Amino acid sequence: MQDEIYKAIAVAVERDEPIVLATVARTRGSTPRKTGAKMVVRTDGTFFGTIGGGCGEAEVWQEAMDAFADGEARIVTVDLTEPTDGDDKICGGVMDVFVERIGGGKRT
């Protein structure tokens, strides 16, 4: 999967199309993916790869869309220790995800 992520990045850069790369930078506790997991988000909202799925991935996706608008890199802390409904914990860990806009001369 990592090779395919890098190919998607290379194609976007070659075409001068902006993308956002989200990379799990640090994990604590039990998380669905570990450090280095990547997800590429395109301007149309489609994405490739995964940083874990579910609500946490949706939160990172939203930050990726914001990064298209402002061009700012950011760290998104995804806390998976809070229950979504009832008493069940999803994973019980925390991920810090680095989100950065790459390529595309003009901001969308």
C-alpha cells in the first residue's frame, strides 16, 4: 500500500494537482494503525489509503479539506479513548496525525 501512496503523490505532483497527505506521526495505546500509516486526500474529497477508518479518519479528512483552503500543515490529535455510544471504547488509544498540503501552484 505504501508504494501505491507514493505513486499517487508522484502523479499529483507531476500534474501540479494539490493533494493532502495525512501521516500517523505518533500513537499511544491501542490504535487501528501505527506510526507511518498514510492517507492521500484529493480536492474532490476522494481519498486513497487509510489511517484507521471510522470517526477518527473522518476528523482527519475534514482537517485535510481545511488544509486545501488555507495551505497550513497541522497536527490532528485523534482521541480514540472516548466512547462513541454507550460504554464501548473503540480502540483505547490516541494518534497524532500530520496533515500537509502538497503540490498545486494555486490554492483551491
